[in-house]
Amino acid sequence: MFSLKRFGHVAFFALLALAFSTPANTLASDGEATGKTITIPRLSGKPTIENFLGMKPHNGSSPEMVKVEGFTQRQPKDGDPASQKTDAYLGYDDKNLYIVMVCFDSEPDKLRARMTRREGAFGDDFVEITLDTFHDRLHGFVFWSNPVGVQADGLWNENRAPGPDDGPDFSFDTVWDSEAQITEDGYVVYMAIPFKSLRFSPNDEQTWGITLLRHIPRANEWSYWPHVSSRVQGRLNQAGVVQGLANISPGRNIQLIPYAALRSFRALDTRDFNNPQFASKRAEFDGGLDAKFVLKDSLVLDLTFNPDFSQVESDEPQATVNQRFEVFFPEKRPFFLENSGFFQTPINLLFTRRIADPQFGARLTGKLGKYNIGALIADDESPGKAVANGDPLEDKRALFTVARVSRDILNQSSIGAIYTDREFENSFNRVGGIDARFKLNSQWVTSMQAVASSTRFLDGTKMNGTAYYANLDFTSRKVGYFASYQDFSKGYRTQTGFFQRPDIRETTNFFRYTFRPEGKRLISWGPNAIAIHSWDHDGTKLNESYIQELNFEFARQTFAQVFYATESEVLRPRDFPGLTRATNYHRTNQGFQINSSYFSEVSINTEWRFGQRLNFVPAAGELPEIENRTTGFFGLTVRPATRLKIDNTYIFERLARRDSGAGIFNNHIYRSKWNWQFNRALSLRLIFQYDTVLANPELTSLQTTKNFNADFLVTWLPHPGTALYIGYNSNLQNLDPALRVNDFGILRPRDRFINDGRQLFVKFSYLFRL
């Protein structure tokens, strides 16, 4: 049950913050107060990009479209006119909203414009429109294009992203048209957005919010119409107002996406730990259906039957060796990505990768008046497939249910509730709670949540617990401050969300100050200070961290940081077998980070860290000790041709004894990803990745492991929903050819590789939009 005493404390601080906040009607308001209101006309004909290639409407064509000009910088010089002129033209007809962005550039040869896959050109010049179709100043649709017409689309959520720089949620995909062309004086982008691809109220007369954005990467410049200031937290509260849209509707909107897949594979079956073996099929056919129904113009019902939830996009590499807690890998599967923002709360209660192998799923999301609604139900066959043949749990499946509702209140504020449930045989995990977000004034925002969990395990034991979270966030152009408190009780569990450890209370304080010389080379610089303290419910200190950072922003997308950190970490006897008392380990770390796209053909991203780290994988019978560690991350992206992009990644970690310098383990991850874009729809991708852990058996319980993976994929994706994939994957590891096992699993000879998995597949899906 909830602790009323603790919940009362949270409510008290919320009311106190409201009492000292600026009233809602004095918040930074939208175009109604600033005068940035436009009336979009209904057009008698459809505009085309050819009408504007002269950087203005050709011979008076499209005279009915309203012209918007006067873009203003947000960065680097907040409030200054944009360095390059941008004119936008807008109009609509019965089916589409039309936007033409005419982008002048005094140096068009320096434009960054690559032909790449959809949503793969974020380092380029681009233009963007955000439409707040419900005019609630909380949610918006985002449409984006680079100078050669490569698309991106997403959802803007003020609750998800407290500041505009945090970006939209680009997991949203819909169908719309874009064209673009580079000219002698800049470039022109044409967008036609079907009303069928939007959600809005059924009113005859529409009032929407709008922002227009142009990004010039070589100048680190972000310019908006109307002005979206970095001195104010939020984007949609600073938006302009759209009027003139009348008698429009998404109309009937039913989408059916059937798919068919054929694969041939050979894979290692390790369900029986003591008897691993290979399984294979020469030809396995599969098929399924995704369906989407738009209800009342604003609710979306998604259904899926026998979905192919295999990942086409592979996970980015991360170091997983010597980690005390689970490493977070973000969701990649489209069904779970779309509209995921409707289920996000301050405490992570829905991590959809827990639903590993669903056979069916249903999701309802949308907005009714001031209410935002999300509901999800799906099964998961993976628990019944992970056990050996004959196990009582064989072929059993788990059932996931999630329900979320929130209500918009005041100005860019909301209150909500969420319930999650995972049922498996006679076990369950149920979590329910309430949350709130209050925008106190134009610079202060606070969020809070309280939840309770009830869990019954397969052996019949039960556990109950609570969790609490609260934060306070201040944003201005030069100063930023963030403070948070979270509390997970001993009995709290979530089997639907991402959760690392119970029995912890933690406070975080973050402060930044930014100097803004805004010169030709140095744009801004300043320090950050971070302090983290945690302890358990018995009062034992668990962690104490202090981090100092110094950040620099240079021209041409170049950023640098140096940092120094000290940390005290406590391990208790229950944390590690063999410890007889709580032991405090002190360590320091320092390093630097550099990100740069100074040259349009080359981007680098590197971080190196030197100091100490706990050895959580000591040799059998040994206890953890602080050892010397060096970690590095190096990313190099090369674009030798407009259509070719090569992403290279190297991750390295070395742990060595402090007393003797003897190596404990070295972990290397090499990854090279090649993408050739024939046109906007057709691409070829190759990925090669090699992972190795070179372990010293005298100093660690780790085994030496080596893994090489090769991935080949041809993609034809004319628009979301319609796609053809042809792929091949092969995996090699240093496994014993006879598949003999020891206490750690299959034996691993140091110099022997076998192919433990390969797959050839073809998948085709087609979007029927009725």
C-alpha cells in the first residue's frame, strides 16, 4: 500500500512550489499573446516544388499561400535575426496541408545534404515544422526534411522533453510527401502532409500551434519562427497560432499491413544447460498482420497478430563486462516504439523489451479533450520457450497489461495514473501509481510520482513495496539546475519496467553555468557540477559521487568536455558473497570527451576515462577490490560519397591490478557499419562486429570469449509500412566444437571458432491505407 505519510510529503512540496510559482496566465505564452498568428488559406490548386525553385513563387503561382518570414535565432545568439534568410509558404486543401520552405544560403556549396536512409540525416542542414494540433501546448507532430528530401517525423511531448534541445520522439512514423532541391541560392523543401496522418479535434474551425525551424550545422545555428527562446523552458508554449483551417477531417483511416517472411537458419539451442545442441530449418515460413484504426479522429487502435518482432536495426554496441547491474538497451521494434510516449512516467514502468516474443498485441492511444489515454495488452511466449523440453513451464506464456491516463491542467501541466501487470502461471507483478507535472513558471518545472507494487513469485512467496520520485528543473540561457529524489523500498519490484535495484534512496543535484562569448570560434563554455548520494532504508550509505565537468562549444558542430569524479561505493554482505561487513570503496576517475563534425565528410566522437573501478568478477573465492581501469570509446563516421556512410566504433576497457599492474581482463569491441543509399527508398547495409574478452584466469572468474558477427541487409522502404528486406546474418564464437560444458557454460578454447548461428531471410510488408 501507499505510505500516506510519504505521499503527503510529496503533495506538500508540490503545493509549496505552486504557491511560490508565477500564475499560469503570466507564463511565456503562445502566439495569441505575441501576435504571431497566421491564417492559412484554402487553396484552389495543388502547389508544386517547381513553382518555387526561383526562390519565390514563380510568375505569381501559388499566390494564395500565406508567407511567413523573419526567423530568429535560438542558438547561438538567442534573439538575433537568423544569419540566412528563410521564407515559408503555407496553404491547404481538403486532404493536405502544404508547406514550402525557401532557404537562402550565401554559401550553398557548404550545405550538408546527404542521401541516406529515412531518419538518418540528423547531421545535415534541415527544416522542420511542429504542429500542435490540439493546441494544448503539450503535444505536437514533427515533420523534418534535409535539402535532398530525406524525411524524418516524430512526436513532440513537453512532458517527455523539458527543453526543446532534448528533441522529438522520432519513433513515430507516418505517410507524407516531401521533395527538395538545392539551387544556386540555397535550397527549397516541399511538404504535403495528409490530414489522414494527423490527429486533431473534430471541430469545424481548427486552432493549432505551430513552430518552423531551420538548422544550419556549420554555424551551430537553430532559428525559429516564431522566436523560441532558450531563456524559456519549453517549445510549444512559445509557438505561433494557426487559424483558417476549416471543415477538415482525417476521414476514414484504416491501415492494414500484412507481412510474409521466409527464413533458413541454424542456431544454438541452450535451453538445456547440460545438453546444448544445434537446431536448424531449411525453410520456415511465417506471416502476420498489423492493423491500425483511427477512432473519433484522435484515438488510434493498433492490433497485431503473429508479428515479426525480429530486429532489423541492430543494437549499438555497449560494454557489458564487469557490470554490477543490468545494462539498458533501448527498444528497436516499431510496434512498441510508436506512441510509446503515452506510457512514459518519471519511474520507468514499461520497458517493452521485457515482452520478448509476443504472438498478439493491442494498443489504444490518443487524446480525448484534455485526457491522454494509453492502453496496451500483449502476450509473451519467451518464458515457455526458454525452458528445456518437458519442463512444466514449457509452452506457457506471460500476459502483459498496461493502462495509462493523464489529464492536462493549468498551463502545460498534467496529472496522471498508471497500472501495469505481468501474469505468468500462478505468479504476477502488479504496479499502480499516480504522477504529476507542474509548470511553475516559464523556467521552473517539477514532476513527481508515487507507485506501489505487489508481486507473487512462482514459488508462491509474496512481496510488496513502494517507490517515489520527485524532481525540480530550472532552465535559463546561462544557468541550469536539476534536483531529484527517488526511493525504492526493499519489496518494490517491476517486471514490466526497467529496474536495477531495490532498497535505495537517492538524491541527485546538477548545476551548470554557461558563458556565451558567441565568437567566431568559441560559442560557449562553462562548468557543470553533479552530486549524487544514496543510502538504503537502514541508513547505510551506498554511494557518494561528485563530478566536475568543463564544457566547450566551438563552431562547426564541435564540442569538448573534461571531467573529474570521485566516488565512494559501499558493498554489503548481501551484495557480494564472502563479505562479512559493509565495505567502503573509494575511487577517482578523470578523462575527456570530444565530438566534432568540423568537416562535413568526417565526424568523430571519442571519450577516454582513466582511474579506478571495482572488480565485480574476481577469481573464485576472492573479494572485490579497487583496481586500475582505462576505458575508451572512439567513433568515426566517414562519408566519402554523398550516398555512402561508414560508421566505425571501437570500445575498450582494461582492468589491471593496482599493486602489480597485472592485467585482469581486456574487453575490445570493434564495429563497422556501411550503408549505401541508392535512392531514398533503396539501401544496402553491411555490419561487421568483433567482441572479445581476454581474461586472466588467475585474477578473474571471466572466461576468454571471442565473437564475430556479420550482417548483410538490403532494404526497400518507399514509405512506412511498405518494405522489403533481404538479409543474411552469420555469427562465430570460440566454442568447443563438441559443445562440452563446465560450470560457466560451453567450454571456450582460446583459438577455436565455430559458426554457432546463421540466417538467411526475406520479409515483405505492404501498407493498405483505406
